[in-house]
Amino acid sequence: MNNPYLVGAVLAVLGLALGSFDNVAIYRVPRGLSLWSPGSFCPRCRRPIAWHDNVPLLGYLLLRGRCRNCGDSISYRYPLVEFLSGALFLAVGAKHGFSWKVEMLPELLMVTVLLIVSFIDLDEQIIPNRIILPAIPLALALVALVAGTRGDWGILLRSLAGAAIGGVPLGLLALLFPRGMGMGDAKLSLFTGVVLGYHQLTGFFFAFLTGSLTGLALMALGKMGRKSRIPFGPFLSLGALVALFLGSQVWELYRGMIGR
Ligand SMILES: [Zn+2]
């Protein structure tokens, strides 16, 4: 069961399959539709999509990106989200040497939530409560499972510290400057803080760095004015992924710089 190739294959398949579900959530949650029924349908002609056309990545390739019924083109976003989900699941596996570890559970939850929330935020400039509110207690429960399995309750304490680091400053910013920062951003970083612990600081650093660089670049290109908003959720997500996969290295780098 702990054969690394088997672990990698199971994670890739799981990630691709969940990527399909992510697409459903990205489309339906902002529209207030049920996640569970009906099954997948074409957004244009509303015809149900057969299971064999709905296989992640392959379905899109076999249909050459067109609906079998109405011929309307299917957004490249669908296979992109599926691919990203598979790749992120594999990356979590690689982080743990492709052997089953309970630590993977909160991390797999985090990459899934980040994918869904980022694309919804890009589309609608909103981080929906329907996703982020259940995600927070679920992440806490999974971290508690890790702490219990390892017999190390310090893990849970660091997770709560991460939640405070993630939630409090952005929550205050959202209260004081509601036009600049949304409460959804605060809930999202509280959530990533639960999973990342102290590494949430690294996540913030890269979120603000990439967010402000992107803002400056868009302004320089004349694509946005000083007052227009860009969604911050995707940058918080990007920062959280950097912190998840490179957090320890960044921490070592920092310790090296201050001479420990
Ligand atoms: Zn169609």
C-alpha cells in the first residue's frame, strides 16, 4: 500500500476527479445552485454530459473542447482546473515522499478549497461563505486528527496561532477599510492559517508581494485605475501554496539571514 508509485497514482486520480467537482463548485456556488444534482450539464444547451465525456482531461480532449450536443466550445478552464487539482495533489504527495501520512489530509483539503475559491474570486470578486465557512472547522478537525495521531497537541496550538495570524490582521483591515479588503479575504487567510500554522506569515509575505506587483503591472499597462479592485483571494492562495511547499525552506533562509 505504501509503494510510492501507487501512492502517486492514487493521488493523481483523486486530484483529477476532485478537479471535476471543483469545476462544478466554481460554476454553481456563485449561482446558488445545488452541488449534488443535477449531474453535469452543458452551460449552453443544458443537455446532461455523459459520464464518458466527463472523464477529467480525457473528456475534453476526446470532444476536442466542444459540447457533443450543441457544438459550443467548452472553456479551457475546465481541463485547466482538473489539471491543477491533479498536479497539486501530486505535489502534496511529493512533499511527503509519496507515502501515506495523516498530515496530507488538511493539506489536500487546503489545495482543493484554494482552487475553488480562487476561480470564484476571479470571476465574481467574492469568496463565498458556502465554501469557506464549512472549510474552517473541517480543517481544524483534520489538524486535530493529525495532532491526535502524532500524540503532539502542540500541532493544534500552532494551528490556532496560525488561524489568529491569518484571520485577525485582515479582519481588522476589512473592518477599517471595507473598500480595500473584504471579510472573505480574512476568512480565507484564517483557513489557510489553520493548515499552515506559523508558515501563514510566509503566505502573507508572498500574497502581498505578488498582489502589489500585479497591481503595479496592471496600472503600468493602463489596465486598471488607482481605484479599481483586483481580487485578493488568488494571491492569498498563491502565497499559501508557496508557504505549504516551500515554507520550511523560506524559514531556514530567514534564519540564515539573521545568523540564527
Ligand atoms: Zn451544449
